[in-house]
Amino acid sequence: MDREELALLRAKLESMLELRLNKSRTAMETMSQAASSPADAVDRAAMETQRHLELLMRERDLAEVREIREALSRILIGEYGACRECGEDIDVRRLRARPMVDLCVTCMTGLERERNRERDVPEEMIHSFGREVSGRILETV
Ligand SMILES: [Zn+2]
């Protein structure tokens, strides 16, 4: 990958990071405001649901923040753009679309196939490992 391309991707990662950090700061402020306003039982139930969704969204944002930071540190150590599984160069078009990816298409496809297999678990296991299973599904949405 040439320097110019790398600089562009780095700038993109940095602005994505800033955007997400601002967003999560705003979400935190909104949440603490909502928590302090009085509400009856129905309002409270609706608020809880809303809060739960916000937390889920926040978790996803935070996961993305982590991915972006990892990509930026790969740029610093000169490992950016290489697949973490096979070491091959990741297609630059793929990086332009989603600059924090660290897997090539081949390895990504293999991983997704594995995940789908994991998801194919018996009902009673889903029951006891419900949290983990739904967490995994959320990641891939
Ligand atoms: Zn690979």
C-alpha cells in the first residue's frame, strides 16, 4: 500500500474515532438526564427499554472504538493492511469501505462459517448460555 493511501485511511479512521467518541459522550449525557427526571411506572418501563437499547448501541460503539484504535496502532507499528490470520494484504477496496478490518475476505468468510456453526446449538444450550449466544449474534448484526 502506498503512503498516500495509508494517510487517507488513517485520516478516515481518526475522524471515525472522533465521531464515535462524541456520540458516546452525548449518549451518556442524555442517559444521565433521563435518569434524573421523575416518571410513573409506565414511563419507567418504557425508559428502561430505551435505556437497554441505548446500552446495547453503546456497547457496539465501544467495540467499534476499540477496533478503530487497534487499526490506528497497526498503522503505527507498520502492520496495517495485512490479514491477521494469513498475513496476506487485505484488498484496499475493502479497507476503504471499512478501514478497521483486519481480515482478508477469505479468512472473514471462513470465520463467519465457523460462527454460523457455533450458532447451530441445541435449544437447552441456548437456554443456559443465552447471554453469550445473543451477545455473539449482536456482534454480527
Ligand atoms: Zn487472510
